[in-house]
Amino acid sequence: MKNRITKLKTPIHFRSWASVGGYEERRGPLGDKFDFCDTSDKFGQKTWEIAEAEMGRIALNTSLSKVGLSHTDLELLVAGDLQNQCVASSTGLSSFGIPFLGVYGACSTCTESIMMLSSFIDSSDNMKIGAALTTSHNSAAERQFRTPVEYGGQRAPTAQWTSTAAGAFLLERGRGDVMITEYMPGRIIDGSTADGTNMGGAMAFSAFDSITAYFEESGEDIHNIDYIVTGDLGKVGSDILKELLSKELPGAERLHTDCGLLLYDMKNQDAHSGASGCGTSASVLACHFLPMLADGKLRRILFLSTGALMSPSSLLQGENIYGIAPLIRLESGKEN
Amino acid sequence: MKNRITKLKTPIHFRSWASVGGYEERRGPLGDKFDFCDTSDKFGQKTWEIAEAEMGRIALNTSLSKVGLSHTDLELLVAGDLQNQCVASSTGLSSFGIPFLGVYGACSTCTESIMMLSSFIDSSDNMKIGAALTTSHNSAAERQFRTPVEYGGQRAPTAQWTSTAAGAFLLERGRGDVMITEYMPGRIIDGSTADGTNMGGAMAFSAFDSITAYFEESGEDIHNIDYIVTGDLGKVGSDILKELLSKELPGAERLHTDCGLLLYDMKNQDAHSGASGCGTSASVLACHFLPMLADGKLRRILFLSTGALMSPSSLLQGENIYGIAPLIRLESGKEN
């Protein structure tokens, strides 16, 4: 089945957003742009798992306080994370008392949750404002997916560094400085590898599938797009995607950039192939791309968080990694 | 924030549905009503995890073939399961090539996914038909959440039996024999217990929260509703819910029934407090309630799959279990 673009019927804008990070995120080239970083990565909590929940809560509260809103103003919360059973989201948000939808899209959670929230606001007459939240935590993710960081396991050159980062987004009906105008869910694409140390390479094909489907379906001229931003393909995945795009959609490869290559200093931060984790695209969207769209420095971008659909068990059982790349189109409300 | 009911703007109906189960499901009182059961629980596969993926694929294909459709007719698939990283859904559905949204709502996945799919069809002009799929597998879930079944761990009297079951639902724009007319996401409610052997009791409060919010918000007369169906509260959770309802919404407790009490013979199947697992409400909806609505034997029901938001790690770390109960309103298209 060919993928379909949905054009939102009602205008929906980003009323507010916030980014929270940890130690490596603060040290990185975008460190100054984060709303808050806790360089202990602990956020005042006793376990890494609860630290992630607290980080999400801080991000959501920050996005609310920036525009003088309270959590009681929110009508819906769509959230996800990488912890088993997505407990960072449920634990962190339980005290808010907001109607909640949990999503699991691996590292594609950011665009998947924004898309779902947009759809709910668009279809519901009595829903006006909601929040999408995405978190990942390096120490919680490492010990769940691989080994506890204390173990000191060696990482392959193709491996990426799971970010300790959160992005919170308040979406509201009506026009504003940054609008979401279209979305397109991703398809599950076989990454043709069972190598858990090369997830960027596995996901590149799903990003390629969504990007080419978007331009085919929309007929959009690539020159109208400022950036095609992927979530966390890292160096290996980005190189694969660029090569594929240069053959199929010549010129599109020059519009491509990847949040996994922006978050850390690729020379000095030991991130190997770059950043990964669903907080990567969420935090880079919040601290880097949304401000540029709000200022009118960017006019319109395609934004695709990229997810690797696998589990430690599925890899041990020899299953391939599947990728998915849900796409949203974001436009500046300050058109010249 | 008070929970909000969304009334669908466009009529959406259940074009088709299918239920698939395993050994215990075939032996249970609804066994005859399942479309297919594999009493080996293996579905021809080498691992329980892939067996679950295959079971989901069979359910989806059965729902399609019942109405002469192919997977290429579907425009969106919303699916979830209980395996870590929801790999049963992604592995089982990768070959379909359908745009995909993964959800995680623990055992609330059935109503959460139906709600999300309805919202997407409602808000998208070019989306007409999609599928929602939910699976759980006893042997895959037991070894992930507790211990492998071969270990023979003793179960507490309050514990439930995770079903090996799948439910697939094709939703299409337009009127039909069974319609979804309203939905309301659940709120995350603290179950006030960290006892992983009593998840029904933990979830009862979230079901109570959604049910009372629905009647308060809608002003609906309880006499207009044939059944209030919860997902898998089991005996312990159902008793708690009934007691709460009898005080707050007198009469509503008599409308209550629970899929976890319907799937197995509570006297002879060693299910302790009843069935659990997200396949429970999905399969019982498909094999029991939808046919009665389609025939006009039932006029309208409220259906709430109930989810316990926790992970094995969060329980070991002493965190409470949180419940959630997204609600959908289903109506017969054959109104007298």
C-alpha cells in the first residue's frame, strides 16, 4: 500500500516547546540552546529509570510555564520512551492527571506522537490543546538494551550514543509561528541486518521510503523545502540515505541533515556514529529547528524521526531490525 | 484535567473483524466463536515470540479475507502487543508494507488502537479504511514479565492468566452494522499497589475513573447502555469496580461485565482471577460483542480495555502500578 499524506484540515501550531538534556548534551554544540541540562544525568532521582521520568516531567512543565499555562490546561498527552513498557512516560506523567495515549515507535516516537496529537486535535471539536512528550536516557537505555554502563563494554565504530534528552511540544488549534501542516505515517521496512550495533544503517531504508513516498505523492518541488531532517541515522545511516537519495531524488541529498549528527561534537565527544535514542530528534527539534522556523529563518522542513523496531530478544533470536520513519511537514508562520 | 469525549464527525463502522486464540482459549466457553485456534500455541513457528507475530498476521489476514479485501487495500495499521519494544507487531506486520503506527497501552491496546485509527480516518480526507490489531501470547509474556512457563512458578490467587489471543479490526468510513461513535482516552491512575500479582485490582480504579467521567461528561442515562465492558480486571478487579460503581453510579454495576471473566471457564480452567493480556479484550470484542452488535442483539455498549502501566524493572524498584482505561462507545447499525 502506498503511503498517504494527510493535510490537516484545521491549522495547528506549536504553542510552546522545551528541551532538557544531560551531561553530554550540555557539552555538545547545541548545549547552550537547551532549556535545562542536569550534568549529573540524575535529575535528583535514585535510579536512572526514574531520572528519565523526572526529565520528561521537567520538559513538559518547562514548555507549559514558558507560555503561562498549567497542566490542567492540557486536554491530551501523547508520549513515549524507550524503557520496557514505556514506564518513563507513565511514571513521570501519572501525577498530571491528563488523558494519555502511549505510543511505541522506538526512536520515531517524536514525530509519531506529534502526528497522533495533531490528528486528535484535528478530528475533535472539543479538543484545542495537548502535549507530545518524548524521552530517552543513556544509562537507562544502555542497561536495558545492552549492558549497564559500569560494565564498560566496547562499542563498535558503527554504534551510536543514546542521548539523555527530552523534548516536549504543546500543540494548539489555530495559526502560530510554527505550524504542522501535513503528516505521513511510516511503513515498516526491513533494514536487511540483524546487527544491533548498526541501527542507523538499518533505519536508512525506512527514511528513504518515507521521503521518496512524500515527494511522489505530493508532487512537491524539492527546492521548496529547506531541510529534510532525519532523527538519528548517525554517520553510517546518513551516508547510506544520501547515496540512495542522490540516485532517486537528485538534489534531495543536499537538503538532508540528521539530528544524530547535530547533537554531539563528532570529533571530540566519543559518540562514534552519532547520537541515537528517541530524545535525540525530540530535543534537537525543540532547541534547534523550531526556533529557526519561529523566527522565519527556515520556511518549511520535512522532519522524520527514525525508529529501529527490534528488541534485545529479537536480535538474540536472529531477527532482522526493521525501520520506520513517520514524517511531518513543519512550516514557519512568518511567511514572507 | 477532566477527560473529554470526542464524538466522531464522520460515521465509521467495523467492516470486518477476526479473533485467533490458542489452547486455553479453544477450551473456554467462547472457544467455538473464535475464527481460528492453534491448540499447540505455536502457529507453526519456532519461538513463542514469533508465534505471537504469526498469530497477529493470521488474525489480520482472516479479517481481510472475510470481506474479500487484501492488505493492499489498507491505508493504515495501528497495532500493539506486550512484548518488549512491541516486536510482535513490527515483526508480524513487516511484510504487509502498510503505513504503521505502534502503540503501547499495556492491556489497553485494543481500545487505544481502535480510537487512534478512528481519529486518523476521521481527520484525513484521503483515508478510508485501516486496521487495528492487538496480540498477546501466554508463553512469550510469562517469560518476559515473570518466569518461563517451564519453571512452573506458583501463581497467587489474585493473579490472572495471560491469554494467547489476537483481535483484528477493519475500520472503514461510512455506516455499517457496528459503528464506533465516541471515544475518550484514559487518564493514568495510581493503582495504589506494587503487587504485580494483582494487576486487576490495580486497574479497577482507572476503569472507574473513565466510566464515571464518561457519564458525567455525556449526561447519558445508564439505562440507554446495554453493557459496560472492561478488558481484563478479572474477579478481583471486577469486584472492586462494582463496589465503587454501586456507590457513585448506582445501577451501573449491574451493566458491568469483564472480558477477563468471559474468556475462560472460571471453575475448570485454572485461570485464578481470570484472563489478562491485551489479546483478551481484543479477541472477546471480536468473537463475542461485535457479532451481537452486528445482529442487533445489543444496541450500544461502552467498551474499555484496561491497561496496567508497569514493567518488571519498575516493580523491582518498588514503583506502584498505574492503570489506564481508554473508552470507546459502540453502537449497532441495526437500530430498531
